[in-house]
Amino acid sequence: MSIIIYSLLALGCVALLFATVIFFVDKKFKVVEDPRIDKVQEILPGANCGGCGYPGCRGFAEAIVKTGDFSALFCPVGGNEVAKKAAVIMGVEVKEKAPRIAVVRCNGSYQNAPQKARYEGASSCAFAHMLFAGESGCPYGCLGCGDCVSSCTFDAIFMNPETGLPVVIEDKCTSCGACVKACPRGIIELRNKGPKGKRIFVSCINKEKGAVARKNCAVACIGCGKCVKVCPHEAITLSDNLAYIDYEKCKLCRKCVSECPTGAILEINFPPRKTDVKNTNEVEA
Amino acid sequence: MNGLKTFPLGGVHPDDCKFTSQKSIVSIPIPERVYIPVSQSLGAPSVPIVNKGDKVKTGQLIAKGEAFISSNIHSSVTGEVEKIEDWIDTSGYKRKTIIIKTEPDVWEEGIDLSSEIKREITLSKEEIIQRIKDKGIVGLGGATFPTHVKVSIPQGKKAEYLIINGVECEPYLTSDHRLMLEKGEEILIGTQILMKAIDVDQAIIGIEANKPDAIEHLSKLAEKYKGIKVQGLKLKYPQGAEKQLIKALVNREVPSGKLPIEVGCVVQNVGTAFAVYEAVQKNKPLINRVVTLSGNNIEGGNFMVRIGTPIQKLIDFCGAKLENIDKIINGGPMMGKALVSTEVPVTKGTSGILLFSAEVSSRMKVYNCVRCGKCVSACPMGLEPIVLEKAAEVGNWDLAEKYHVLDCIECGSCHYTCPAGRPLLDMIRLGKNKVNQIIRSRVK
Amino acid sequence: MSTYILSGSPHVHDTQDVKKIMWGVVYALIPAFLVSVYFFGIPALMLSLLAVASCLLFEFLIQKYLFKSSELTITDGSAVITGLLLAFNVPSSLPWWQIVVGSLVAIGAAKMTFGGLGKNPFNPALVGRVFLLISFPVDMTTWPKVSPLNTSLTDVITGPTSLGIIKEGLMKGESIGKLMQNVPTYTDMFVGNIGGSLGEISAIAILIGGIYMLVRKIITWHIPVSYILSVFVFTGILWLINPEKYADPVFHLLAGGLMLGAVFMATDMVTSPVNHKAQLIFGVGCGVLTVLIRVWGAYPEGVSFAILIMNAATPLLNNMVKPKRFGGA
């Protein structure tokens, strides 16, 4: 009997001692942190992809709480929903942003831009870019080593073995922008996803003169400017022999698509037209 | 011949394959068109001073090196500038190139074309350096560093040795070897000119032991020249690398990230010495060079080629067939660049054109790294390619920098020796590139 | 228009590759294998073949059905080495199913768990052997006596190994001088006419294999020499202090699995350090640990444990010991 009492007493004393120590240590070394940081972090996706420009979701949560300003802060993975929830925690209003998606602006598939050399070596676009212009000879085109694929934390991009080009999986892409940074040639761009995923873009970033570009690739933008003239919304600009469609201004009228002589302008997720469809090379998953 | 020397750290022993070492240098005919890229040397591209339609003579200045590290470029033929446009060159990209349609050869005035050897050096030190600069001389070993920059010793530094690099440690290449045999006297005079330019009284010519005839020939000739010594070297790659050669010849170690002048040495290639001789004594600009054409199943030879000649012309002249050729290399097999097409012109840095079939030159199967450590033992700079490759693979540039990726001389010994066939040098090059970018952005 | 291959330099390659190296090791193991078959007969042959076959089978199964990888690496020879070395480290009388279990542990747990060839931190064969030693101590320490050109399918006569004789004798308080009369002569130990694990008995056969590997540049001298030398020096010092209590260094070199360990196991490139300086430290570490275990430990033999412990220290050695850098401070 006495053993039980003694042991209880002894353990109780030890427990009390530790509790006191912990209590004081906790008071002394307390880190004061805004409780909203935890709350915000909780609603974030937790992918730690860095797409927001901050080191992980915690860093982003801290930034939100610190600034309280949503105009420059956006979680591309969580999108508007997360922004709204975070705004509720912070007690501010937030404007909705159009969802975006990564777009590969090169259509230099094996068929459109035949290989003139075979690349052997480290499967790294960054290195191949240092080494030479590319298997097709186009110094702007996709190198096909898949740096974008390995950079994607969401498995949203893969190399199509038939074309040698990366393909973005629409449902999985969170527009975090990792592939945009990974591509040494800046081929991938984040563009508005568009209503029902409909979007139109120039699938080429070649700034060479038309004839030179055309030599390497059948679907290169030759900078003829026809699309600029035909566009009723002034959404298309031409510089350095290259047309660019501003996705904020584009109204998806598709006039430029049929005007383009090389088929460099792609339309995605539109119902098929009755007449000719030029973008047969298009592969979407 | 005195005892053979070599460098202690690392190195590999590739088959030397010097098939063309007994073939005399033959001049090849001038092609219908030459393609002269404006960036042929290390540093900033030269600025063209001719326009479309201009008539140029052989040896006329057509592009000026305006930046500090840049070099002049002269027309290698007589003719009319057809156009100035982007043309594929050894970099694998298209870059600005002066294209000249040739006419019968007429040389610029003041160039001494006689074969008579002019021994007396009349110019002063400053005049020599200016002449080297004017005549567009660059390092002909392959790195194409402008020679006038190299021989201008910075303030506060003193050179003690001039080292002439006749090592030619790259397999297959024999252009320096032939030059030493056929133009030995000129090389020695060039060496004396360079000695005067950098103000030293000792010069050592390093030659690897697989060229006994060149060692003997130059040793005999050098007896007449004060201060010039010929030293035989053991066969080991990369002996011809600047830092390794200095270590082998005078046993001094260039500190990491520093230039050879730090230990009182200036290194020049034998080809450069010959070009310097021609520029200073004969007033001839650098418009042609010796190119070795070789490969694993072609006859090959050594040719005197005008700068800007498409390599297709060289291949045609040699009578080589391209049917079984899968890889064309500009330079040696260890450090040269693979070319995409035969339209690429010969430039100042083209020491050889190698034609390989796939079985010799294609990359081997890649296995997992088995941590055998062969790359570490092979690295002549004492680096750890195994770590550098991993660092570049995962994009850990800080780690790459910590492991001294910038010390890498890109000799390729690690990749050559790797039994797992891993693309070590590819990844290290990428690492170097990224770390350089990071360092540059830090300065800003 | 023909297409040319494009790649970064270098464009030529040494003829050696992983496959050739691995098969080179297999060839180097042949002398020791022949000696073991000569002295232990059919059981040794069966056991070795079984070990190799089961290692290959497990690697194949794991790759095909667990990794679902399309590329199979069983032809690269590394699994054959693991199987042979595992067999070399067990007595020839080991029940057949135990060697299969050992193979499973070696390939499954020690190698494929980490991603296959080149990624394992520990020598797979040694992990398999230590697993067997701990799980089946009796079977693993029952040593059949040698009977040259024995054609029967089972060994019957058993006896202790020389290290076992010494260890047991010392525990009973007998002196070395007396115990040494019971151990085989050094000539027998050198040739292999002694009891023990399959592959460890003949020093000469192992040395022949080692020299072959040195000539083929599969291994460098650093690890074996530093290992053997440090064992020799350490036991030599002990022997000089008290020759009645400690066996002489030559005995330590020839007895047990030291030769096999130093030449074939410690030199395994995957699990040893990459630079020569670190390799020397690794060898000395193995040597010191081996002697510590042999002289003061509970087991008569310490080679496997010593190498495994140093395997664990390999990443540390790689990190701490750097090769001399050209132009470095």
C-alpha cells in the first residue's frame, strides 16, 4: 500500500516540477505569431509548389497576413476559392481572377519540323539549349528533353512521344508556373483558360525572318501580319517577325486562325468547323 | 632527350589514334564562297566594317575587334561581299557571318609571301603586341583567346616563363605535330618574338612523347636559339590544358580561379607561335590555318585551309565519303564540338575535323552511378564530378559552387572514364553556366 | 539529307562499362570458386549455383512485378556477384532453403529497397550473410571439414574453424602456443585446405582474383592494402605485447574471411568511398574493427561486421575527406 502512495507522491512531485518548468519556459520564450497565419495556411492547398512566388504555403500565408493585400498575391493552385476563403479570414474583399493554364507555344513536332540532327546526351533542355539550336534547327523551338515535365509537381504535363512536344493536361494544370521557369527557351506561357477552356494563341515564338523560320518548321509564325489586320479587337501585335495574341483582349472570334498562312495560330476546345480544320497536329489530352 | 615529365593529378589515357601524323600539310584550293563568322574568338564578336557589294582583297581587314577581349578578322580571299547574314557556325546556332564570293587571289599590299625565313626581330615590344592585335592572332589550340590580350602582362605582374604548347594531347589531331615538323624554324622565331613581347628570357616547348620526331627536330633547331628549351612529356590527357602543362613543365600550380600569369607563366600554342611569326615578320594576318581531317574509317590528312571554307569542301578535297559518318566534330574527340551540318565553315579555332561512325562516337548505355570513384581519380583538377553531376541534376547550384564547379576545365576525363556512361560533363557544364549566372547576378 | 548525332564532348569513351566491370568481378571469383568446389565437393557447387539463381530470380521478380520497370538489370552481373559472395560466406553444409532466404534478404532488403544497383548503402551479400548468422547461428557456424574431391551429396564430418579454435580455447584459459598446435599449418591455410566458409578458405585463390581485378582496373590497391596492412600491424602490436594471449599477425591474415573481405567485399565500389584518401581511411577502419571484434568481441570472426559498419561510415567519409584540389588552398 505504502509503495503505491510513495510512488504516486514521487511521480506527482516530478510532474509538478516539470509542469512549473514548462510553464515558465513557455512564458519566457513565447513566439508571438498572428493566429491568422495558421488559419490561412490551413485553407491553402499545401502543395508547396512555389507558384505564388513564396517559399511554400507557409511563406505565402505569412505574406497574406502581413500585407493583407490580395492584388499581388494569388495562389494559382487554389485559385479563386482559396482567395475568397483567405479574404474572409482577413476580412477584406477580393476580386476574382480568371483561371489560367500553361500553354506550350511551339508546334514543331517531328512532322512539322523534321529533325536534322539527333541529340544524344544528358536529357536536360537547359544543357541542350547551351549546346545547339535544336534537332529541327529552330533556335526558338522546343528541345524535347522534358525539363518542363520534371519540373511539374502535379503530373500535369507529359511528353508526347509521337510529336516530341510536351502536352499540358488541362484538368491537372494548376498554372503554378514551374514549367514556365523551367523551360530554357521560354516557350511555355500562362494564359487565361478561357470560357469552357476555349483559347486561341500563336503556337510559335520564333523571331527569325519568315523564310528562315519556315525552312525549319512548317507551322512557324512568319510574321506576315495578316492576323493583325484581320483581328477586329486589336488583340494581336506584331514585333520581331512574331505575332502575339493578348489573351485579355481576344474575344475568341477565330478570324485570325483561318487567316494564318502557316497554321501557326491554334484554337483549343472549339467545336470542329464545317470547313477545313488546320490544326490537325494538335494533340490535347 | 631528357627525362619525360607530366602532371601528377588525375588524367586519362585515351587511344591517341594519330593516323595522319606522317601526312604533310597540303594546301586546299580556295572555295567559291567563304563564310567568315564575326565571332571567331573568345570574347565579344567583331564588328563588320564592310558592306554588301564591297570588293575585298586577301588579307584585308573586314571586321574589327572593338571590345577589350575581341579580335580583328581579315578576309581570307579576294572577292565580293555577297551578303552579311546569319549562318550556322560551330556554336550550333546561326550567327552573323560575312559571306564572300571569291575571285582570283590578289593579296593586300605589304604582305610578304616569300617562303624565305626572316630571323631578325626588328620591332619593339609594343610594336609586336600592336602587330599581333592588328593581324587578328588568337590562340590556335582551340580556345581562341585573343593573343594580344594574353601577351599584355597586367600591371604589377611579371612573367618568368613562356611556355609553348606542342602537346597536342587530343587524340586524332596532328596539325600541331605537322607544323612543328615542317615549320620548326618559324615556330622558334615566333617563340622568340613572344619572349620579347612578354619580356622573358626562358621559353619551354612541351611536346608529348608520342611525337619523338618533333621533339628531336625542334631540340636540334633550338640549340641555335638562346633561352628556348624543348621538354618531352609523358603521354597523358589533358596535358595540353594550360594549368596542367604549367604544372608538368615548371611544377607550379595556378591557384583556383586565377590566370597562369599568377605563377609567372604565359602559355601559347605552337600554331599561335607560327601565326605570330607570320604576322610580325611577314605582316600576314591570320587567314588560314592547319586543319587535321581524320576519323575512324577515313584516310584523312593535314591541310592548310583558308578561314571560312565550308568543311564540306575540305571533306570533298580529301575524298572522304560521308555515307557511314554519324558524327562530325570540330576539334578533338575529347573537347571538340559536334556539328549539325557540313555547311559550317572552318574558323580560327578549328584544329581538326573528325568524321566518326556511330560505333565509335555514340554515347554508351547509361547505368546508375555505381560510385566507383573513377571520375574523381581521373579529374585533373581534383574535383568530384560525381557530386557535381548530382548537384546539377537536382538544380542545387549552391552545392555545385561549393564543390568548385567553376574550376572545371571541361577536359572530359570524367565522362570518358565513367563506366556507367553518365553524362557527367554535360551536367557539369550546365552547372558552370548556372553558377556563373548566379555569380554575375550577385555582383549587380 | 543525313542527320548527324549531336552531343557534348567528349565524343569517345573508355571501353570499360558497368557490365564489364561486374562480369570482371565474377571472373575474378572463379579461382576461389574452383578451390571451394575442390575441397567441399558437390554441396559447395550446389549451394553457389542456388545462391546465384535465387539472387537473379529475386532481382527479376522485384523489378518486373514490384517496380514494374521495363528495363531489367539482371544481366549486368551484379546479382551474380551478390549470389556468389553470399555463397562464399556460408558453410557448405547450410540447408538449401536458408541460402534462398539469405538471397532474398540480400537482393530484396539490402539492394532493391534502395533502388537497385548503385544505390544500396550496404554490401548486399554481407547483409544477407549477417542476417543468416543472426537467424540461424547453429547452421551458420557448423563447419564441414575439407575432403578434397568429395563426390557425396552431403558433408558429415564437422569441425571448428581456426579462429573458432583460438576463441574457444582462450575463453577456457588455454595459451596460444598450445592452441596453435590444433590449427592447420599456414601452408594449408594459404592453399585452402582448412574448414570454413566456401570462398574464404584459400588465400592464394583470392589473391589471384584480386590481382586480376587490379590489372583490369576494376579495383584500386587502396582498400585491400590498407585493410590487410592495418590488420597485420594491429595484431602484430598485440602479438608483440603478449604472444601467449594473442595470435600472431600471419595467422590473422590467413584465418577466417579477411582475404575474401579485403579483396572482394570491402572493395565493392557502391558501398566504399569514392576518393583514394577516404578509401585508405575506410580500409584502416575495416582492419581495426575486424581485429577488435576478433580479439575482444563475442564472435570469432569480425570481417562482415567491420565492413558493414564502415559501409555506414562511407557517406560521412565521402563528405569529410576531399581529394586534393588542383590550385586549391
